Amino acid sequence: MSLAPIDEAAIAGSRDVEKLDKFSWASFVRFLSLARDHRGTFILGSLMTLVASGINLSLPLAAQRLFPQVLKSGDVRALDIAAGTFALLLLIGTGITFVQWVITVRAGNAVVTALRARLFRHLNRMPISYFDQAKTGELTSRLSNDVTQIQQTLTLDIVNMLANMVTLIGGVVIAIYIDWKLTFAVVGVLGLVMLMFVIAGRRLRRLNRLTLDALSESMGTIQEVLSNIRIVKAFARNEHEDKRIARQLNRVLKLSDKSATFEAAMGSIAMVGFLLLIVAVIWFGGRRVLTGDLTPETLLAFFITVTIISGPMSMLASLYTRLQRAIGASDRLFQILDLKEEDKDPDDAVDFPNVAGEVAFRNVTFGYDHTRPVLKNLNLYVPAGKVTALVGQSGAGKTTLSAMLYRFYDPQAGTIEVDDVPINRIRRDDLREHIGIVPQMPILFNVSIMENIRYGRLDATDAEVIEAARAANVAEFAEALPLKYHTVVGERGVTLSGGQNQRVAIARALLKNPRILILDEATSALDTRSEALVKEALERLMIGRTTLVIAHRLTTIQNADQIAVMANGEVVEKGTHSELMAMNAHYAYLHNLNEAN
């Protein structure tokens, strides 16, 4: 069979595909390690499988012993007993197989559920820098499609593969016992079939891995398009996106077709092998019976043995293809699990129950790309309980600075301190509990208004949530809705206006009651009425808190206690509005430019 070469270069992230053949045994062992928490159940299932296989393998020996006696005696009752014995053995084997199936399926489902939870927990603890590069749709595909790929293999296929291998090997041993000459022909055919399985299976595994990579890529693109559907429609790019998705899905289709061709080829190999076995037994065994070298009952027993062997041989072909697919999927899952999580808190990390809110950036240098620093030896003191505004042109490093306070990123040089304690010595969760944020584009979950606000403090009562909502002017619109605070806001708050989203985000921050507050110019894109309501809510939120304001419109921060002007990753000026205007330098230039616009 001739197949077109695999276009591996076309699949992003698959440069290491060539390595798959070399480490297949290691990958298989690691794949099995996923089930280690339930190994007792799987061992029990395997033992039950061995018993059931032993019962099946006893049938040809029973036939060889019982039926000659029945034929010689001519007793119908003896035939009934022989048939009943066969039926009883089959029922016992079937019952054992049923129990084994139930316990291994349940254990397999538990493994898969735990695996999904483990993957999510790991992703949930990855550093923000990982998500700066990763596509959400691709990650979702791995959590869904890849885990589904391995579910059946972990649940049933491994045990079934063991059962079929035991039956196959045991059948060959029994065949040797019955007649070694006939067995020689059988083993020759089996060896040829197994060799072809191994060769085809390696390429099949590579194809399945490439197919999953391509599928993840397409799922990532689909999620990206659906998340930005308003932009797609606004720019009339529906047809463009249709074609882009179609190209990616066609790539998946081509790879899937190649995989299907290989699977069909392996099934055909198994079928041809089975037919060759039958032909070999009939031809070679029949000649020996005719010459008197073999008795008919021995040929019957051998034929039953070959029939028993042929089933596992066919099943192993199917199981082997599924195993290769599952190992390819597990390789992709281990790619995630092998990634380094956020740095753990040091052993001497301090709890931080009481925070005044004084912040200091000391000689901080940082860059997303180590060769191009975004912040360069930056120094900034943010006094507790005061409002500090960060201004500067786009790319000056304002948002990066605020992200570093959360420890989304750590400095490559220098330190950041809160109340004179370096933040890398504070328990990360403690630090973040004391910081609140109201971003320029608030992110709401697809749950009710009340649950979105309660995200600020999960143990808050309904009364506390409503109190925060009223302080943030959420009540002005929420209490007019039919379901009031139980109204679901839609994905990313799509059913609310921009100003309403902002007020929900402010209420969330109010409920959290942080000592340090980060505001990413929450009024820059609102109409006059919404801006007034949001400003009023922000003023309540800022009272008594250390507030860091990322300013886009300078008119909104003229009353700040201090204004830090950033340029090229450095603080180039600092002072009040009037002091900076008197300097007639960077801030004055930005202010005049802002006024002109």
C-alpha cells in the first residue's frame, strides 16, 4: 500500500514529531502511570481477565478429550453433559468478564476525571507569561479531545489488550501441545502479522499526534473568532474567517483520512492473517489427516484453538491503533504537566495579615524578552493611603509596572516592596488578597451580577454584596432588572453596557476591601452620564487606600497626590500636577497634547 508523505512541517508545534518513534516504550510506561492511583483495581481486573482467558483456553483441550469419548460411546446423555460443560464454562467466563468490565470502567472514569482536574489545577497555577503565548482554544482542546482520546484506552483497552495477549500466547502454547507441526505454520503467519503491526503502528502514532495538533490549532482559532465575533461582523470578515477555519479543518481532515487509511490497513492485515491461518490449517492439517498422520479429533481441537487465537489477533489490531492514538494524546497532556508552575512561595515566606499599603519599586528592571527591557532600573515610591498616577505614552511600561505589583511577573533585577517587605518573600495569595483592580475593560463571568460581585470575597453574604453594589452605583440599574441581582450578565458581561460593567467591577473591588488599589483609567471609554456614576463610585472606593492609577486622560488625575511620568521604562518626572506643569517638560508636553486632542 502506498501512502502520500506526511506534511509534518505544516503543523505548528510538531517539530519534535520525529522523536515519537524513539521513545514509544517510555511513553507507554508514562501513559500507564496515569492510572497508578487505581492500580489495585486494574490489577484485580487484569487477574480476572487472566481467569476468563484461562477458561476460554480450556475449551479446545476439553473438546479434544470429551468429544472422542462421546463419539465412541454413542451415548446421547454423554453428549448433553459435554455440551453443558461447555456452556457452563462459557457462562462463568462471561460473568467474570462482566464484573471485570464494570470495575475497570469505573476506575478508568475516575482516572480520567482526576486527570482533567489535575490538568486544570496545573494550568490554573501556570505563570501569566505562559498564557501570554498560549491559545485558550488549544488548551481547551487538550482538556477535552485529548483526554477523551485516552479515556477508552485507560478504561478498557489496556485490560482487553492483556486478555487478548494472554489468549494469543496461551493459544499458541496449547496449539504446540496439540500438534507442534501445525503450530509452526501458525506462528510463522502470526510473526509476519505482528511485524507489520509494529511498522504501521509507529507511523499511525505520528499521524494521530499530528491530527491532534491540527485539531487543537483549529479549535483555538474557532474560539478566538467566536470570542471576537463583534469585530468579525463589524469588519464584514465572516467569509474571510470561514475560509481560514475551512483551511485548518481541511488539514485535520487530510490527516484524519491518512490515519483512517492506516487503521483500515492494519485491520486488513489482521483479516488476511486470519484467513491465512485457516487456509494453512485446512490444507496442511487436512493432508495429514488423509495420510493418517493426524486424527480428526486432534484437527478439530487445533481448529478450535486457531479460532480462539484469531479473535485476539483481530482485536489486537484495533486495540493497538487505539493505544497508539492514546499515547500520542498523553504525550500532549504531559507536555502541559511538565511545564513549570508559578514559583512556589519560599519556605520562609511571611504571612501578611495587616498591610499599611506603602509600595516601593527599587531599581526594577524587567522585559518580556530578556534582550529588550520594558522597565529599566526604575525607582518609584508610592506612599500609603495616597493616590499615585502613572502617565506616559503607550509602551512606556505603566501596565507592566502594575502587573508586577501582583507578581504576575518578577523583576529580572531590583526589588518591589510592600511595607518594606520584598514581595517575593510574601505569600503570593496573601499579597494578592490585599490588592484590588478595576481594569479599563472589566472581565465578568457568565454568572449573575451578585456572583460577579461576590468574586471579590467568596464568603460575603447577600446583604454585603448588595451594600457594595449600592456603593458602586450598581443598584441604579440592577434593581430595575426583572431578576435584579440574579440577572446573568452573559459571557464577558455582554448584556451590560460598558459603564454597568465598570460599576460591577468597582463593586467587586469594594467588597474585597483591599489596602492597595489599581485603577486602569476606568472612565476612558464611557459616555458622560456613565462616567459621572463611575467616578462617584471610584471616589468611594479610593478613600483611605493606596491607589495606583494608570492614566490615559490626564484630566482625570490632576488631583492625584503624586504623578509619575514614565518614558522608555523609567520614571522621568514626579510631582503634583502644578509642580509638573511648572517644570514645562515631559508632563507639560503630554498635558498640552491631551488638551489639544
